[in-house]
Amino acid sequence: MGALAEKYQDERPYEVLGGQIYYMASPTTNHGTVQSNIYNIFEKFLKGKKCRAFNVPTDIFFDDENTLVPDVFIVCNRDIIKLDGIHGAPDLIVEVLSRSTEKRDKSVKKNVYEKYGVKEYWLVDVVKRSIDIYILKDGKYELDNVYGIYEKELWDCMSDEDKAKVAAEFKTSLYGDDLIIQLADVFEDLI
């Protein structure tokens, strides 16, 4: 554990990003619902497999200046799982956006995840009900796709041809056709 992390370990939840402490606010109900929905999808799929999903506040120690706590993530290298957290890069990280963290999630944290080799990174927007999926290719993130659910009013105005182009499901780069995720399941039960 880095010196900064040790100094603040008894305080309220926080992350260390670039050596700076960022305190974390409690998530909204919808944030927590989407986080749980994604975790449950991963956990059910991964049962009995090598990889493991996490959604509880678990520290990921990238280096002494970067200890992050993503909303949901998958680790396939069990050697990096320790009692105090994860020591190294997970294979997939999901950040559910909130007003207080959105800018960091889309920039500085994304850069840390890219630098340390997180293979897939999701940015989930609860308000827009969309998911931006980035895939690591040759050491750089590329936007693979953006998936979203259209509001009823907009959906009703779309042509049948446009509706046919809308993806209602998607898959991860880690599991291909073995794990098909329904957008409706990710955004189920929101207020």
C-alpha cells in the first residue's frame, strides 16, 4: 500500500489519482442499481470460471500514486488478488458516471487504465442510459461502440429502418459470443 493510501485509510472512502486524494460521495439509487445489475450479469456468467467479478469498494493498486476504486471490474489473473485489494490491472473495468466523477472517469482515470493495460473499459451513463466501450489495441484505447436505450418519444419517431440498426444487446471483447448482454438488463429497475 502506498504512503498516501496508508495515511488516509481510516477516513471516508477515497481514491488516489496522480498522488492526489479524491473523496468519494455515496452513489445515487440509480447509480447503485446499474452497478449491481452489471455485477450480477458478470457474476452469473463467471460462476465456476477462472475470472472473478467485483463490485464492492475494492482498492486497485496500480502504483504508489494511483489507487482507484471502480464500480465494477473483472480480474482473471488471481495472483493479483490480495486481502487488501487488487495489485495490478484488472481485465475489464466499469465506471458508472456521476456528476462528481464524470470528468475524471473520462480523462485521468481512463489514462491510468490505458497505461496499465486494462483490456476493456466501460463508461456507463445512467441519465442517457448509454454505455461507451473502449478496447485496448496496441496500448491505446479505441472506442469500440456506444450502446444506448432510446426514450419512448424518440423511439416512436424513428423509422423501422433506423430501429433495426439499434443494438439491443452487446458483448465484451473478453468473452465474445459466450456473454451477450441485454441493454435492458443493465438499465433495469431505474427510478
